[in-house]
Amino acid sequence: MRYLSSVDEFARGLELIREGRYFEAHEELELVWRAADASERDFYQGLVHVAVAWYQAGRSRPVATASQLEKAARRLATFAPTHRGVDVASVLSQVETARSVVRGGSLDLDEPRV
């Protein structure tokens, strides 16, 4: 097995989110989060929460989805508008839209764009 650098793992994690492979995305991004400097951990952990929120929505788990969306919003907020090539402001807007959908009793979330 080939060792991936944090940059490779980060890019792969974003790619997996785009592909709708949220569980795999969370695992890849978690590797980056754990290896990151303290000043960057909230950013990576916020993206982990995004992936997990959409994963939980797919499993029909509204409470877990809402919790992950709240955590994503809190962790990513200080990195807006952009960080490491990610349009954080857009991700936060998508998270807020998803939170509204969940509060309205649905888990039919639009695919995240990261």
C-alpha cells in the first residue's frame, strides 16, 4: 500500500465528498485532521463533520445529521470565506440550507459542493 501525504489525503477526501462517498471521505479527512497543526484542526474537522452529516442523512438519522451539521458550521466559521482552496462561505451556506431542511423534517439534502 502506498503512503499518501496529507495533501493527497485532503484532495482525495474532497473528491470522495464530491462523489457522494461520505463514509470514505470522512475516513480520509480524519487522517488529515489528526495530523494537522492545532491552528488547522477545526478546518479539517469541520469538513469531516460535513461528510458525516451527509452520511447520517443517507442512513435516515435526523438527530445525528443535525448534530453533525451544527458541528460543521461551528468549526468552519472562522475559516470563511476561503481556506486551502475550499470556498468555505459556500460550504457554510450549504450547511445552513441542510440544517433548515432537517429542521423541516426532511433528510433530502442537496449534494454538497466542496
